[in-house]
Amino acid sequence: MKFIAVKQIRSWKWLAVSLALIALSPAFAKQEFADTKGALDHPLLTRYPNSRITEYSKNYNAVEFVVGGNTKVGNLRKEKIEGDATRLHYFHNKAEGQPSPLQVVRNYQNAIKAIGGEVVWERIEEPTAESTMRVVTGGKEYWVRVKADVYSAPTHSYKLEIVERAAMVQLVSANKMLDELNAKGFVTLYISFDTNKADIKPEAMPTIAEIVKLLKSQTTLSLSIEGHTDNVGQAIANKTLSENRAKSVMNAIVGQGIATARLSAKGFGQENPIADNRSEDGRAKNRRVELVKK
């Protein structure tokens, strides 16, 4: 499924009804514009109408994304993301009714937010606008950079770069959990949830099965299930989210035959980080569930 990053275009009133169908139609692209040979839109995001691909590459690479700071001050913070990288350079072919660089960036941001993603960083300095975004969907983590500018009047262009890497999947055996509980009193797990939700993703269910296996083999063991988040968003909302996720894990375990009396659920939100929240790797480590021995 493709997502259209053109929600704010006001001058193209005819798009109101048929935008999605037109933008996704290969025939439409062939009517007036020719892409560079072999070029394809990324499956996650489609292009602005009346544009063509002039540069295209796809390979496995480590790409630097700006994740914070200010270009004027010169304190930009960058993070290297490794994975399948797609680079696209689009040119608008019609001078009349072209979107501004700001419109391009805002609409891609809206498209990413619509599927549960976040805006990590942006720079709006007309005639240039750019942004870094991140979204986890379909079991993969996507990093997106869009940069739009006035290439040469009256033609505008923008570059889109998308790196996808597999979301962290962890399977800890029941025996390993028991060893850590006996040695440290707790075990840290990375259970996949839908973004900003408490729904456990299917790929995390094998980990739930191992917890159940542990509790069935250790009939006197009781656990406190404790949720933690990174520091993105409001602290109160993060605490509620972490508690709901801990409850989801508890309910999943109870649903497989473990007595509720042996379990409890708590949420600590962003209060107890174990890594640096200034990096994505650190934030990923902080988004965790801990099983604590009672």
C-alpha cells in the first residue's frame, strides 16, 4: 500500500476526489513524464503528481540522518542508520501550480504521521525545507529524509531517501530467563508493540510463549511485569502507555493458563532509562519490558 504525501495542496482543486487513484496509476505517469530507466517509487510513499524521477539508486548502505540541532548554530546531531537504502530525486514538470518546498515537506510529514510515525527533525529556511522522519510498520523500521528546494526557476525538485531496517526482534528462552532471574532478580525483554499502542505484535508471541513455559516449569515463581518507554512525547502519556503494555503482556500470559495471582503489572514510563535517549539506539533500549522476581 502506498501513502500519498499531498494532503495540503490547495491550488489543485481537481485532486479532491481522484487524487489517490491518479497518483497510484502507472498510466498517469506515462502520459506526460518519463522516469529515468529502472526507477521505481518506494512502496512506503508515492510521489507528488506532475513529477518524474531523474535519479534513482537502491542498495544496502549506512546513511547519516540529522536527528537534532540547528544548522545556523552548527550543532547538528547525526545518526548512522544501516539498511536497504533507496534514493530518489524528483522534478516537478509543470511551472504552474507547483507546491512550495514547505508544502512538500509538510505533506510527507503528514503521510508518515498518518501511519503512526514521528518527525525527528526539520529545517525550514525558504527556499529550502528538509526533514528527518521515522516510522515502524509491517515489522520494519523506516527512516525517511525529504529535502525540497527551488532547483532552477520555475522548476522545483525534491529528494527522498528511505532506509529500512528490520525492527529489533528478540527471543529469550525460558532457561535463559530463569538464569537471569536467579542471578539478577530481573530480565529485560524487547517485546514488539504497535506504535504508541499496547497491542502486542505477532512476532513477539514466541517470547510470550517462553514466559509461559518458564512459569509452568517454576510453579512457585511470581513476577512483576514492568513497562518502560523512551522520552519521546509527554511523560504522563508515556507512563500510561508503559502500564498498558505491561498489562497486555500480563493478559497474554494469563490467556495461556497462568494464574493471575502470580502476576502484577506496572508502568514507569520514561522514569528509569538504561541508555542515552539522545540516540535512536538508546531510545530503542529504553523501550522495554522487565520481568522482576517477586
